[in-house]
Amino acid sequence: MALDRNLDARLHAFVRGLPSSPADRWLLRLTRSANHGRLWLVLGGLLALRRGALRRGALRGIGSMAITSALTNAVLKTLFRRGRPEQPTQPSERTLRRTPTSSSFPSGHAASAAAFVTGLAMESLPAGAAMAPVGLAVGYSRVHVGVHYPGDVAAGFAVGAGVAAATQHWWRVRPKEPARVRPSSEAPALPEGEGLAVAVNPRSGPDDYDPADDIRRLLPRAQVLELSEDAGVAELLGTAARDGALALGVAGGDGSVAAAAAVALEHGLPLAVIPAGTLNHFARDVGLLAPQDAVDAVLAGEAVTVDVADVNGTPFLNTSSIGAYPEMVRRRDRLAGRLGKWLALTVAAAQVLRTGTPVQLDVDGQRLRVWILFVGNCLYTPRGLSPAWRPRLEDGLLDVQYLRADLRFGRTRAVLATLLGVSEHSRSYGKFQAEELTVVSRSGPQRVAYDGEMGQPATEFRFGKRAPLTVYCCRDR
């Protein structure tokens, strides 16, 4: 330990002995800009203006930084009381006007920098790599201006990176690989989209974007059909199928995609899914991240087959649920942009469970009193109240998860388990997989939700699997 401290002191003395240069002024400004995490808050705010990985990365980075700051300042600096390096008697261009009085170990600036950059890199590696030099410079600046030893900075980097990595426990990083599917040769190549009828929902996705023009440009020979009050996805695509369309397509959210899948299954036609909704859960799972992905597959005639589930004869591609789950997801998605997905889910769970009413269900003959019954088309991960994606889309299973309401302090248990990221280990949580499922409501008629839509009230629900759906998708790029 003495050797380590001696080496630390020698390295610090070496940096302090460097001759003056224009870099002194810039490093002094950089270290001040990072006070209280201001630099990272500004950068995170700018990155959050972009949807997708950059916004998720900004939220993860800022959240990691907040946890790291509390851990460093409230716990670690109290445990490891190390004095600051001695300051020169005469002020210089590289000396802070006010020397910090808190413990030197570990460096809070370095910890915050590592937490933000690591959290950002977990969601967007290129963005994280671009920010890494800034984070390293912030850490070095603390040694350069004489308020930390190099060991303090190294420890801060380790703490921040470790906290950011630990956020996986609450908010899993979505894998880059799409779900496993079966290859298919049942989809014809359609030059310029000839023979393809595409139903477009202009109300899906961003308010200022209508995908119809892009589809006409990318697939000039396709028949583009826009939804109206008089004609929905089923009506438009049903007519096109009867008129001889070779394939069907849909541009919209998950509800529109599920409606299009029902028509495609009925007529035995392949489906082109053009991501144009807000979340695009099914498209992302199958590997379609942008409209061009679907266009490339249509032109090449490349396709896969995926499982389709149904409830009382209505097909769904993602999830179905009874109870409070649809409202919880709606509130979570509304809050996620401001709070991050994990905290938004906790707040949503607390809001919904505080006013919600549990339902009495017979689930395959087992009497359960639950807040939520969730049924997924194929096995979802991570387990718990916030399932996000599927490793496979061809496992032949229904993923059944539920939140029990028959335990003492059930509401409190559920919210705390969500907050701590351990809902799957809570006694309130149950799960199993099945190929078929029968649910009978003992609390009167209930409405079942599927893929963002709401079904008619019923007291009995039969879940099962349909024939596989053929979806245009290139998987070997």
C-alpha cells in the first residue's frame, strides 16, 4: 500500500512539474464544466433529442451518473478519507480558485465521467467511443489542476464504469441480434414492389411523418392503400388479396401489423412489415429496423416464418394481457422519455396498482387472484414486469406471467420488487410456458388486450398458436 501511495505521489508530482502550456487554460475550463455533472447533463440532453439508441444511451448515462454521484459522495468518500494533494503556495493558470475540501478518494468527476460514457456506450458503442476521450480528459484534468492523485481518478473511473454496467440488472440492454426464426422460400421477389399491396396507417409513428410517400418512392409499382375512417387494415388488404395481390404489406404500429397478419394468414400470402410505428416491437424482434430493410427483402424475395398466437380466434404477434398490464405499459411509455424505462415502470406500477382492482381467474384450472395476466407469443426476456424482447420467434410456446394479488402487502411487494429489479424473484410473481391456455374470469366479463388493441369483454379466453406467418426479411446481411 505504501508503494502504491508513493507511486501515486510520484505520478502526481510529475504531472504538476510539467511546463506551462495553452492546454492549462483549457483543462481548467474542462474540469470546471464538469462540476456537479453539468457537462454530462448538457451532452445527455442534446443526445436525448434523437430517438433510439442515442436517447436510451443518454438516459442510461445520466441515470448511472446520478447513482454514481450518490455512491461516491455519500458513501465512498466517507469511508476512504484521503487528504487532497498539497497546493502550490503561489496560484497558477492551472490552479482552482477554491480547492475542494472533501476526501480525495475516489474522484467524483472521474466517476461521473465513466458512468455517463459507459452507460452511453452500452446503448450506442460509436457514441460512447466518441465521448470516451472527453471522459478521459475530465479525469486527467483533476490531476492536472492538482486536486486529485492519479489513483483517485483511476478508482473513480472503476466505480463509474461498474455502476453503469450494473444498470443491466434493472434495464437490460437490448441485444443487437434479431430473434431466431425459420427460413422460408414461400415469398416471391417483387421487382419495384409489383404485386404488393401495402396498407399505410398515417396515424402511426411521429406526428410529422407519413410513410406513404417513402413507400411509393422505394416501391413504385406497389399498391399503396391509406387507412381511412371507412376502411381499416383488414378491409383494405382483404380486398387486395381477393383481387389477386401476390403479397401484402403494412406500414404502421404493432396493432396494424397484427391486423395485417390476420389477413395474410387467411389468404396464405407473405407479409412485408415496414416499420413505421412508435415502438415497432415485432419488426425489431424479427430484424426489421428501417423501411429499407423490408424493401430489400421484397425485392430479393427473402423471407422467414414466425409463430403467431391467438386469443379467442384473434391472432396476435407480440403480447396479450388481462388486468392492469395495458394501462401500466401505456403510462410507462408516456413517462419513459423523462424518467428512463426502469423508473418509469416503477412509477407506472405504483400508479396503476394503487387504484387498480385485482381479478379472479381460473388459469388452466388453477384459481388465481391477480393484478396482471400476461401472455406472450414466444418466450420473452428479461423476466418480470417489463419483458422487452424475444430470443426466438419459433419456439411454439406461450409465455405466461402473472402478478398475484392474494399476498399480504401485495401492492407494496410488487412496486418494491419492480424498483429493485427483482420482480421475477418475488413471491408475488409467477410464470410458466404452455402450448395452449384456457383462462376463465370469475370476476365478470374482462377485456383482453393484444398488440396494443382491446378486444370485446368476455369471461372465457382460449389462447393457442396459429399456422406460422411468412414475413419478408433478409437475415444474411
